[in-house]
Amino acid sequence: MWKVLIIFVRRLFIKEIPHRNYILVGRNKLSEELRKYYLINYQEGYRFGGYFDHESNPQLINSLAEYCKENEVHEIFYCVDNPSPTQLQQLVSFGLDSLIKVKLIAGETIQNQAIQFDKYDQIPAFDLATLPLDEYRNQVIKRIFDLLFSIIFLIAIFSWLYPLIAILIKLDSKGPVFFIQLRNGLKNHPFWLL
């Protein structure tokens, strides 16, 4: 009844339950249990993207990168009984570069690997690619800093420096004054950075 009540209240205020797409690296009892957990607890909003074999695929990171580029992926669960340190490090680096959370699902407790510990039903998990802005406190501090710094910069420096640099750029080249680049932001959504 509690789960039904939560879903009902969410649907009153939100037309659709916000979802997070996830993929599983490894197909074994751990990954099957995790998939079963999210099927039962569908109100958490997790959608399954697929399995990736870590043993028979020597180019696992390349396959993941290609899949994540074509599909919106929010979390990668590494479900391996005896994780390869090299593969795990490559996966964590990929997650941090792509702003995708990487979690190690372990049958046994692993020492000195985890940044943050989670639990899915009875399945222990280690959050290996925790981003500093995942914490609400850090989000508030960053937002305050961004606003204050931007206002001070606009008033004190940008007001006289922009026209000067724009003239110098136009004298030197025919290109635009501003450099615009596509970046990944919150929830891995792309945005144009000026």
C-alpha cells in the first residue's frame, strides 16, 4: 500500500516518474538479482538498458562508450565477483569523464575500493565514481559562488574588457568573438557552453 500511495502522489504532481537508465556489466547471479530488484521496485524509476559481457569482450570500455554515446545512460553497475583492478580503473575513469555513475556490485565486502556504500535490498554496492556535486550542500555552495563571482566579474572587469577584446579579435580574424562548445551537464544532458 505504501508503494501504491507513493506512485499515486507522484502522478498527481508529476506526469511521469523521473527515470534513470542503467546498464549491467557482467551477467551472473549479482546482476540478475539487481535487475530483479529494480523490476520489483519500479517506483524508483530505473530503466534497464542491457547487459555487457566483461570476460569475452576485451574492448569493454569502447563498447560502453559507443552505447552511452547513442543512448542516455545514468548509471553503470559492475557486477563481478572478482573484479579486475585494471578494468575497474578504466571503467571508473570512463564514468568520471562521461559524468556517469559507476557502482560496483560485490558479493563480498571489498577493502579500500569504495568511495560510498549503498545497499539494494540485500545486495551490497560501492559507488566508485561519486561526483562532488552529488551532495546537496556542495550544489548550494557552488551556486552561491557562481552567482557572486559572476556579478562581481560582470561589473568590475567584463564591462570594459569585452569591448576591447572584441575589437582585437575582429581586427585579427573573421571568426566570432565568442567560442561556443557542446558540453555534458546535469544528468548528462548536453548544453552549449559560451
